Amino acid sequence: RNLLLVIFTIFIASSAFAQGDILKYGESGTDFNFFGQISSRTDGYAGGNVGISLNGVIDLRFTITTLSEAKYSPSITIHPLKQDRTGLPFCLSFIYSVVANDLSAISFDNNSSYGSVIFSNIELNQNKIIQPSFSIINQKNRYKHRLGLGPGLSYFYNFKTHETLKFEAVLLFSDATTFFGISIGVLFRNTK
């Protein structure tokens, strides 16, 4: 059971960088994502999340997933380095999340994870962007810490009506376990 929480926490943290990573500095938005994950040591699972991004710098997200039972995970992501603001060829994000078996049990004493993702937004044309990334995530519970790391690749399609469709694939390695996950989501940009 603890292994399932570890797997869930590591994967959620690696895939939670969803809206502020594509928004430009000063843009805000709301997104919805659905995802699935398999690993080399346990059964797969599926879930969904909703998030908001404030000025493309701070993301707040809430995730629900199903393993053998539902899990809940609030998270916060901060994007201090953004390509459009710094002129650098990459972006950097930091995340913190907790996981609980029920909503009343969410606390900082639960299984939690924190980490960072470095990524680059590569414009293929006005509507299409690919985003290679690399995640480093540390998951902790009462008994031990587990480090997870691995690459990801996202594809974004920007519609003229200010929505963005996102496809993402993540490969993550932690201890002797390999995780593979995919997600699809839609970002609704706030327009002024």
C-alpha cells in the first residue's frame, strides 16, 4: 500500500506542471487534464485534475486518481524562470504536493513530494509547440525518501480561440521501478 502511494506521489509530481509552463509571463488560465500511468511493479491507474495559473508564475492544482481506492492531491507550482521573460533557452519550475486517502486527511505530514522540472518551449509554428523536459522529484513518507527522475515530452496545439490542447508523455525512474504515463488536457487562457 505504501508503494502505491509512493508511485502515485512521484508520478503526480512529475506530471503536474501543466499550465504555467506554457503560459507567457502575465497570462492566466484554467486547465483540465486526464492521465493514465503504468509501472514495472504495480497495476496502472487513471485520474484527472483541475488547475489555475496566476500570471503564468504560480499554479494551484487539485488531482483525484484511482488506484484500488481514490487518492487526493493538492499541489502548488512556481515558475521562476520563463523563456519569454528571461531570454534563456529553457524554463525552470518547482513543485510541492501532498497525497491523502481522503479529503479530511490532507496535511503536510502525509506522503508528499517536491522537485523541479527544466524544460524548453520550442515553437514549430504559430500554433504548435513541443516541450522536452527533465524532472527530478523527491517523494517522502514517514519511513523514507525516494528520488525519481526522467524525461518527458509534451505537444501543445494553440487554437485561435485562446484554448490550448496538450498531450504529454513522461518516463520516470525511481529505485528499481520504471513509470510511464500519458496525459491529455485543455488549457483555457483568460483573455482581457
